[in-house]
Amino acid sequence: MSTYPLPQQEPQGAQESVALQAPAHEAHHAALGVDSKKIGMWLFIASDCMFFGALIGTYLIYAGKSTVGPYPQDLFDIPLTTVSTFILLMSSLAMAMAVHGAQHGDMKKLKRWLGLTILMGLTFLGFQVYEYSHFIAAGLTLSRNLFGTTFYVLTGTHGVHVALGVLWLTLLFITALRGDTKRVNPVNVEIAGLYWHFVDIVWIVVFAVVYLMADVAA
Amino acid sequence: MAEHQSQAAAVHHRAGQGGKGTERTITPKQYFTVAAILAVVTALEVAVVYIEAMRPVLVPALLFLSFLKFLFVVMYFMHLRIDKAIFSVLLVTGLIMGLGTFIAIGAIIP
């Protein structure tokens, strides 16, 4: 999306809708004719692909090489992780609906779906905390074995990404509640959405490679 | 209000196409359909793990299903289906670099 120009004449009763359009002086154009903030987010996503590529690669290389337990097969609770995966996938739907609300000037819709996204993000983190506490109780610490090291570093890094996303969306939500429609404009909401969806696609890979392929990797 | 909202929406759609004027968009109905597909594919992934007959093809099946989910998220939720090609190029570049990092790590770690 490149621009959100204000209409020449505002129709009556459209203040909220108009306010959600980023003012012309706020637009950050790049030479390619697209918003530079959006390009920046896509560049970040591209670089983060390398980061997660390294972490997933390391996990797979060391899979099945732990000399002491506990092992993945002893700990993983696939039904539980499936529920948390489902919640994160549905949070992407909620985020897409929030972006849709912002792009169509519907502040109520934006706030409702953004709030739901935050709630689902927090629920996912709750599942992760529960899983970690269960694993630690079973003896799997960061330094216990190669599985513990690579598993916690990979899923922990993803969890930090989710936590930062929740923080970002919460700030956006509070700003929207305050009625600061200058900051909560379609471009800013879409960029936050891109980050959130990226966190989701990383988990799609982690869920398949780490959890569902656990028996094969071992 | 409604008139202005549709005006704003049209601006967005044109912008998404780089100002070409083609009003392609993703509707809430499509978002919900994609979410339903993602849920079904996730259920399939889990089912595949528990079906003994699928064991010989477990890895390719899981890779295919997760790639399908990945595609739906980037094409619809991240708007690559209707957005400028430059963003798709950036994502593919990132994925190639990620794959390169993955291969390089495999090569350097004994």
C-alpha cells in the first residue's frame, strides 16, 4: 500500500473513518513507490528467516544425538501443542480482521479484533509456560542434553517473538482506545499484522519439524 | 459514512496494486475460509502422525501440509496475493537465505 490520501471534502459523520487514513505528510515513500516502513518490515522478515533457518537447522542436526534423557518422545504432548497451534493460527485470522477494520476505517472492528489477537497471543504464551514448567519438572533443562539446548533456544526465541508481538499489539490497542487515530493508521496496523503473521508461519514450521516429526528425527 | 468508507477502501485496493486501479481485495469471508482450511490442514497433519500406514511418507507429507499452510498465510493473511511483487521477492529472498543458512549449518557441524 503506498498512500492514504485524505479526500478533498470530508462527508459528514465520517470523522472516525477519515482519521484512520494516514495523513499525506505521514506517508513514507520509497523509490519503488511503496511505503518504506512496509519494505522495512519485509526486510526484517527476510533477515529473520535466516535467523530461524539457523535455529531449525541446528535443532535438526542435533536431533537424536542426546546421550541422556529425557527425549522428545518422553515429553511431547501432541494434543496439547495442537490446541496452542490452533490458537496461534486463529490469532492470525483475528489480526487479518483487525487490519481489514483499519483499512476500511472501522475503528470498532479494529479494536475488537486487535483485542482478540492479544488475548490469543497471551493464551499461546500461557501454553508455552505450562509446557516449559512440565518439561523442567521432568528434568529437561537448557543444559541437560542437546535436545534441551536446541529445543529451548528454538522455541524460546519464537516465544520471545510472540511476547514482543503481544507487547506491540497491546501498545497499538491502548493507542486505539485513547483515540489516537494518527498513530493507529492502516499502514502501522498492517506492519504489526505482517510481524504477527510471520510469527505464525515460523510456528507452522516449528510445529511440523519439532513436534510432529519427533519420532522420525529421533 | 458508508460512501466514504467505500471510497477509503477503493483507495486501499488501488494502493495495494500500486495504483493500477484493479480493485482486487481479500474479503472477511475469504479470511474465515482460509482460517477453516488452516484448521483442517492442521488436523490432517496430526492425523498423519497417528496413522501407521503413513509412516514411510510421514516427512514428505508433513512438509507438504505445512508448506500448504505457509502458502495460505502469506498469500491471504499477509496479502501477497494482491500486494506488490516486490514483497514476494523479499520473502522468497529471505527464504532462500534461510535455506542457505540451514544447509551451511549442516555442512559445518559434524
